[in-house]
Amino acid sequence: MTIASRVKVRARVLISFIFVGLMSQASQAEISLAVTKQSPLVQQTQRSVPYYTLPISAMRKVNGVIGAEYNLFLSGNLSSYTWEMLPGLSAKTAYDSAVQELKTQDTKVMYECNGRTCGSSNHWANQVFDESRLYGLNTQQAYAALKKDTLKGVYYALYSTQRGNKKVYLHLEIIQQK
């Protein structure tokens, strides 16, 4: 490989990293929720997903398998965010505030549950969101699946929980269909 071709390859890689960085910043700006302003962002991922399951019903055990009875199967770009909420803010307050803010952005709730009606917090944390820190008290959880009215599908999965140590987490996944 010649020096000129190496320089071209490195320039392309650098441009790709800059583009991805700018896209990440743009995505972060899109998800700015008032309730999370002062709370630390403890986890963030962005990736393309060829197959994403969005639960639109509670978790139930059927024939020994836990899962949602109804799901949407999507593909696109997934942005995932988890905040540790400030002490004193309840999981319900964080959830209610985030849902209300999303509703003001032409977003409609497709499914919603609170407390034990959602099913097992362990399942939501580990199987649905693959984020063990979201495992909390079954009575202190809330979930909503939302859809934004746009030409391209934009879907949200919002989950809040309080752990046994009183820490409250708010988790948001945004799926932008291609």
C-alpha cells in the first residue's frame, strides 16, 4: 500500500469518526428531557439493530416462558439512555414527567403499565433492556411504549424503577426505523 493510499484510508476513517460523533451529539440533543437535566447519564449506546422487539403488553409466564403477549418487531437505529435520578425523586414522578414531555412532542402511548401489572422487573431489566441496574422493586416500576407521528417510524420504550437501595433509574430507548 502506498503512502498516498494510507493517507486516504486514514482520512476516511477520521471523517467517519467525526460524522459518528456529530450524529451522537445530535441524538443526545433530541432526547433532552426536563426531568433528566440534573441527573447523571450512567449508560448510553447507539447502534443499528436489524431486529428489535418492542413489548406492547405486560410480561407473563406462558408454558414456562416469560415474555410479552404482544410485540412490535422493528429494525433501524437504536439509541439507549439510562439516568440515575437525583435523590428524592420517585420513579413514578420521573416516569410521569417523561411521558408527559414525550406526549407534547406528537407522541402517542401505545401501551402503558405500572407496578406489578408490568410483570417482573427482573425480566424487564435483564431480558428486555439488557441493563441489570434496572432490576428493582416490582411495585416501583413503570413502562410505556410510545410512537411518534412522523413519516418514518420513531418508537420509544420508557422504563423507570426504584431499586431496593432507593436509587431511581429512568431508561429510554429510541428506535428510528430506516
